[in-house]
Amino acid sequence: MTRPDSRHDQKLLANVRPEPWVNPSPQGRYNLVVLGAGTAGLVCAAGAAGLGAKVALVERRFLGGDCLNLGCVPSKALLRSARAVGEIARAESLGLKTAGGVAVDFPAVMERMRRIRAQISAHDSAARFLELGVDVYLGTGRFIGPDALQVDGKTLQFAKAVVATGSSPGGLPFQGLKETGYLTNETVFDLAELPASLAVLGTGPIGCELAQAFQRFGSRVVMVGRSGQIMTREDPEAAQLVAQALVRDGLDLRLETGVNRVAFENGRKALYLQTPNGEERIEAAEILVGAGRKPRVQGLGLQEAGVEFDPKRGVLVDDQLRTSNKNIFAAGDVCLAHKFTHTADAAARIVIQNALFAGSAKLSRLIVPWCTYTDPEVAHVGLYPREIEAQGKKPQTFRVDFAELDRALADDAEGFVKIHVEQGRDAILGATIVAPHAGEMISEVTVAMAGGVGLKTLASIIHPYPTQAEALKRAGDAYNRTRLTPTVQKWMQRWLAWRR
């Protein structure tokens, strides 16, 4: 956040980094010291204080962390505006005429984002946490021993502590990138004007979401990735559908393409790409690095605290999120493979149970869904078929295409539902959904998995008609049809004939 001239950013800063701020004076030992005030840290602090613990919360930058200030909140505000542009672009297929198309007021889009971010920031504010009984320390915290942390010249003694310092953009080692200048998720939301052209390096979720948004806003976007598939973690068919949507929006998608070097030439940023057909030079007004995150583990005094860590993997924890120091835990992006706000929240709840009450909550028990908020969205939970096979099981997939779904046809929506089981069983092991609001639909599957509800039961659940979520019921119907073997059908025919 480098635009304090905005009244909305002034409100935001007054909540998440109020100035002036006087840190409290420690009074005795804390039950819990939380290092980092992103999602994981805030949930730990609020939850522990609500249970009566004496809690200190230490943050060197902004309360709310990346999610509020530089990630989920601002990006989804922009994506909503971009989705509206996409809806208007498709209006003619719905029988509507939009004379002259749509004009995007980019400064107004950014102002809306800042207003929403500032409004939400009250939930993460220093004032709110003071009201909850948390001692809030603003400054760089560093462990000075196995049971003490120092911030702003003050020493905080603790019985338990949690490292929740999050992650930062990983960056890409391209020659000349630093000298030429580039954007990340930490700086792209400071833009005041729409770039005429934008090169997005990386085809992961962040890259895809922002590339589609800026293409719809009017930038000429080229997205570059080394793999032959965008969102390489996802189901290949799901990734292909999104790739087609990006290209349909006008985005220049370059797969199986690397970057040899970057340079500033003739007032423009030049990228020299290594393509399957040789080297190619392209220009862009701005470069956005949308790939990779690295845990924030440096400068925390982890060695002094006896906490083992790896620069790439982050703080090393066991299944109960305990570090090599039995009195220090970790939660969120700094230690988790799934770097999502909702997993940080879930991990924080595990820490509260285990740190304060010697609980036995385990990370491995979590069923973690996620979503990439492109248009259409891609959501997933559980295992992919390849992972089921790795467990020595034979996967079976039940697929429902939106082309077969009445509501999807009426909505002019593309997508599908895939639900994976072990062959011969109805317990749901994983699912992928591609849909306009796949992130809303995946929770039904997640609840089913957590509750041990299989496809057979899912087929019996009444879904409102017509809805896109009816695809989940149809997947259950497809499973039930596999149970009607020739033997079962013959038995049923004999029974019905006898009943006549």
C-alpha cells in the first residue's frame, strides 16, 4: 500500500497500521505470543483471548496480512468488476444489444477495491483486538530464546508461541527482471492507470486470475508459462476449459515458453522468450510476476528459539503443527503446503487446541477444498485420480457435463462436475468442479466427505430445480446406475413379474 493519499487507504491504515502507536509494556508471562497478524495469527490471537488466555500479537507490517491488504480481498474486488465486463461481452448471446460495448473506468474500479478493503479492515483492526483483550505490538519481532521474543526493545516471555508470518512472492530468476522492474500481488493493487499491455509470467492461480481481469479491463495481456498446461496442479480438462476461456477473452497465451532475459529498451520493457520455434522478442508496458510463494522465515530468530526451518518449505512442523521446540507452533503459509486463507484459519484452530489445552487435533484430518476464481472458476477437494492410484486403489470417476444440465443451458454456462471414488465403493475421495461459481458448489462435496456421505446418499438429496448444483445429484444417480448389474436387473424383473 503506497497510496496513502486515497481516503480509503487512510481508513485502511488507521485500522491495520495506526500511527502513532504506543506498544504496551509486558506484564508477566503470556500464555500465547503470536508472531504475525495475517489470517492464521489473527485467528490464533482472537480464539485464545476469547478462551481467557493472556495473548500478545506482534506484526511488523499490516494487521490482516496478505489476504486483506494484498491478496484475497483486493483481487476478488477486481475480479467482480472483470466478471461484469465478461457478462456484458456475452450479452448478445442472451438476446441483448449493448450499443458501443462497455467502457472500463479503471481508476473507479481501483477506488471501489480500496473502499471495500478499507470497510473489511475493521474486522482486523488493532482497535478491535485491543477490545478482545489482546496486547498488540507493532514492530519487527524476533525470538531471543526458546521462550522469549523481543519487539521494539521489549521482551515478551511466553509459555507457548506460534509463528504465523505467512509468505511473500517468490520471484523468478530472470536476467534483467529486477533492473527492468516488475509487479507482484504486493504492488499490482497500487496501479493508478491501466497498463496498455501486460506480460504475466506464470500460469498458476494468481497469474490466471489477474491476467483474465486485466485483459477484460482493456490491457493487451500475454501470459507465459513453461508447462504445456495452465494451473498444472489441476485436472487437465479443467485447465483446458479455463485456457479456452482466456483465449476467447483475447489473451495471448504462450505455453511451453520460457523467459531468457528481460531488458528496458527504447522506453519499453522487452522480454526475450524461448519458444518451441526459437527466441522471440515481445514488449509490454508492465510485467507481472504471478508465480511462486516463499515462506517468511528469515530474520525471525528461529535458530535462537530452537525452531527448525527450510527456506523453501518454511517452518517444519509435525501433524499437530508443533515445531522442533515443543512450546512453539506454526500456522498458515509459513509452514503449510496449501497456502490458502481458509487453511490458515483451520490450522490456527488446531494450534489453539494443541497449544493451550494439550489437544490432539491433527492437520492430516483436514479436508481442504480450494478454488481458482477465473471465469469459469475451478474448484477441487480431496484426491485426484493419479493420487488414488498412488494409494494402490483403482479410481472411478463420475462426470456430469453442463451441456446435459438444464440450468447451465439456460445460463449459457460451461463446465462439468467430476467426482472420484474407488471402484466398487461410493465413498467420495475427491472432486473437481468447473462452473461460474464452482467455489460455492464445492462445499457440498466437502461436507459430504467430512460427514462420510457417499454418492449413493448424495443421489437421494433433493436439489432445487433448476440449479447448476443439481449436477452433484446427477453424479450420484450415475453411481447408482452402476449398481444395476445384469444380475440385479434380472432379479428385479422376476420380482416385478411375480408381483403382477
